[in-house]
Amino acid sequence: MHTGPPKLRIIHMANLTLVYGLRLLPSDEITEVGDAPVKLKNGREARVTMHTLEGSKEEIEKQLKTSLEAFFDFYPEI
């Protein structure tokens, strides 16, 4: 039985790209938000889910920070 500190597993990952877009619009002007297409070098297409945040500047900033932190929680290996 091994009783020492756990071994660290180092995972080498390729450089990553975070794709995002931001735009402020009057909240009562938006009727629909859809996925945005991303073209990949291999000819395939990926989709980026678009999200909306509403509120004051401070509320939007707080929601955006929380959303970004939650996004990276999906990828603990990064």
C-alpha cells in the first residue's frame, strides 16, 4: 500500500482558443438568440451556444464572471 503523497498526473494539452462574443442591446429589443457557427480547419463546423445576461452594468459583470468560472468547472483538467 502506497502511503506517500499522491502522484501528480501532468496532462499536456494543445493550446486552446476560447470563442466568445459580446454585444449590448436594449433588453426589450431582442426576440431570439441562436447558436453561432464556427468553421474548423478540417472543413467541419462547430456551434457556439450564445447566452444572454440582463441587468445593470454591475449585475451583468457579476453574472459574466460567475458564468465564466462555471464554464471552466466543466474542464477541471485544464
